[in-house]
Amino acid sequence: MSEPLSDSALDQLFRTARTYNGYVDKPVSEDQLHAIWDLVKFGPTSANCLPARIIWCTSDAAKQKLAAFAIPGNVDKILTAPVTAIIGMDLEFFENLPELFPHTDARSWFAGNEELAKTTAFRNSSLQGAYFILAARALGLDTGPMSGFDNAAVDAAFFADQPSVKSNFISTLGYGDPASIFERSPRPDFGRFNRIV
């Protein structure tokens, strides 16, 4: 049985954690990227489908390439972040299910059912994107998740060799600069958006 996390851990993951628009000049290592994935992969997904495919843009060339497809307000965020991750989703994730979920023939649930496969890939890659944010925070890093880019253009530029993979969202990654954030937006209490039935 797990014990509740400390208040300081909960603050780091949720209460005082923020979405950053800029970062201090401190590099993020390849080992840290591996460490993030090594946490993300343990987050639950339907039938252990793990549809997320991540491209970590660390070079100036990769960030320039990505920024060319972003709305103006996101360009500088992408270019100046130590890393910008493209969280993609493999619409043919089910081809890996014989390995990832060997308990039953889960591949047959999705093969030939394009709509179910697409819905499952989107939902579960979004979950994995959230795990990415929490993993980064747990490891002392900060993120800036965003949409605001041309998905089709990003897919053509970064996933041309994997036509079944489509972009979901992108996120900057690094050590957040407190000067880049706004005052925290409202977070309503339980009664506003919840019901117990």
C-alpha cells in the first residue's frame, strides 16, 4: 500500500508547479530525456497500448524546423527552450500489442477499426503527454505544453518515415524562468465542477 506524498512533493507536481513560457540558460541532458521516458512508460494506458511517439528537438536546426510551423506567439518559446518535445501518436499502435499486451489477442480489437484505433491513440497519447509533464516536474524540470501549430506540416516534416504517426501536441522543456509566467489563473474548488452521486 502506498503512502501519501509529502506536501513538498505535491507542490512540485501540482500546487506550485507552473507552465513556463521561457527558461533559464541551463542545458537539459540526453540522460534526463531518457529518465523522463523511463517514468512515462509506466503510466497506465488502455491494454498497455503505449501509442505515444516522442521526438525531442534539441538542436537549433530541429527547433527552427518546428518553429516554422507554429503560430507567431509560440515561435520564440520553441526556439529558446533547451528542448521542445513533439508528442505524437501512432495510429497503428495495435501492431505492438502482441508484445505489449500478450494476455489476449488485443490487436484484433483495433485492426480494421480505424475510428476506434484513432480514438484510442488520441486518448492514450494525451494521457502519456500528461505523464510526460508530471515526470519532468518530478525530475526537477519544467514544461510548456502547447498546441498552436500546423499538425499536418509537423507530421510531414518529422514523421514522414512513420506515416501512421500523427502529432498530438508539443511541449517545451527546461528549467523554467519565473519571469516568464503569468499570475496563476483561477482553479475552482470541488463544488464548482464536480458531483458525487
